[in-house]
Amino acid sequence: MTAGQSGQHGEPGSSGQGGTGGQGGSGGSGGPEGWNAPPPPQGWSAPPPPQGWNAPPPPQGWGPPPPGQPYPYGPAPTPPPGYGPPPAGSVEPPVTVRAGIGAFVATVVLGLVASVVMYANWDEISSEAIRQAGAGLSGSERETAEEVAELVVQFALVAGLLFTAVFLVFLWFAWRGRNWARVVLWVLGGLSILSGFAGMGGGGTGVGYVDGLNLFSWLLTLAGVVLLALQPSNEWYRYMRWLRDTGQQR
């Protein structure tokens, strides 16, 4: 009797567990279509927190701001020099840039005038160059030195015209706010200043007018280099680069 009851109770129990397992498997995959979870028992509520337990207090000094006021965050730190957007400026070049580039333009004009004068006084300039090159020489050495001096004078005239054309291109880009063009002007101007120092000990071209133009050109070159290196020029070129980097100007 006990065995029969055990078998009868065991079979339904096994069958019920299998059915429950089937429902569980269906529930794991989302349940049958239209199935909803059963509601909690009537009168059920969440258990209270343990006795003596309290929610932790907020951090000291924390709290929502008063209505209508922003959060009390401090201002952003100031970036170190050379970083961040430059101070608001103008796309118009400052006086130092206008004067510096104007000085370089004046050297170009004086160079062209000097070339015209040299062409007009070609015989006199060639004779002076030959005289300086052949001083203290005699015979074939003097003739060779005279030929070389004449070639040097001709090459200097042609190279001067080509250099003037390239120099004008750099001046245009420097006027447009390109810092690399300003650096090129510094390099070329510095070389011109050094060559002017070296040529001061020579006899010149033999034409006083041309020598005077060369002296004025040397002084203007020195002024242009200094003016483009001043602080207002630095700030303007930095501002123009920032405008291009941010797409505000080409």
C-alpha cells in the first residue's frame, strides 16, 4: 500500500515538475504569446530596511544650486602662453607689419633703380670691377681677372632681377599673414645685412649714386627685419594663423 501510494504520488509529482520545467523553459525564452507575469500577492509590500539603517549623507558642500542660478563651478584655468585662441584682433595688419613690408618693398624699388643706373653706366662699372680685380696683377693673370670680373658683374645684374621677382612673391604672402613668408624675409634680410657689412670695406661699384642706393637699401632691410619681429607683428601673424586653422579665413 505504501509502495502503491508512493508510485501514485511520485508519478504526478514527476509529471508536475516536468510541466513546471516546461513552463520555466518557455518563460526563459519569453513565455507563450500573450503571457504576462502573475501579479504579486494581495497586500504584499517591499520589506523595510534593517533597523537602525539610514541612507548615507551627501558629500559636504554638495547640493543643488538655488533656482535661476548656475552650478557653482569655478572658471576654466587660463591656458599657458602660446596655447588657445589668440586675443581678438583684426585681419588688417598692424602698423609694424605695414611698415616692415613697406621697407622691404622700398628695397625692391631701390634695387630696380640701381639696376637701371648700372645698365646706363655699364662701362664705368665694368672698368671699376676690372680695376679692383686686376690690382697687383700683370700679364695673363690680369687678363683672366678682368674677364672674371666682367662675368661677375653680368651675373650679378641677372641674378638681382630674378631675386627681385622671387622676393616680391614672398612679400605678397607675408602681407597675407603667412608666417612662413615672414621667416623667409628674415633669412633673406639677414643675409643681405651680413653681405652689406662685408661690402662696406670694399671700394663699391665706382658710381656714387649706386653706392648711395645700396646704403639706403641696407638700412631699409634692417628696419624691415626689426619691424616684422616686434610683438604686434607676432600677435597678428598668430591671429591670422588661428583664423586659417579654424576655417574662418583662407
